[in-house]
Amino acid sequence: MTILTTNVSQGGRIVLPIEIRQKLGIQVGDQIILEWIEETSELRLMTRKLRLQRARKLVQSYIKPASSMVDELIAERREAAKYE
């Protein structure tokens, strides 16, 4: 775990320390996602790229190896069409 401090400046601006920007791969112009976690009163920060990578990984965990989601969807639709 890395804990760093920074100050809030005029207009609520926060400068992310270089260590955090490097760890997250943040570049100028990158879009940052802030997620407020109500239960713990924590703010989670991540890049859009990291969020997409996590979403892809989650989806991949539900896909059978060497299968095509498109082929499965078409097969399911054809099966359902038999009963329409």
C-alpha cells in the first residue's frame, strides 16, 4: 500500500503526486474516473483504460476458452426461434 499526501488548492483542485500518476500510467489529457464508496467513505480513483481492462477481464472470466460469444448467441437465438 502506498500512502501519500497532497493539498487541495483553489477551486477544489488536487495535484496527483508523480508516484501515483506513474503507477496508474496517467498522461496529460487522460480521463480519470472517481468512485465514491458510501459504506467506507472512500474515494477510488482509476483511469478509464484501467476500468475497461477490469471490465474485459470480468467478461473473459465468463467465456469458455476457445469459444465465440457471437456464435453462442446465434446458436441460442436459433434454438429459441424454434419455439416461437
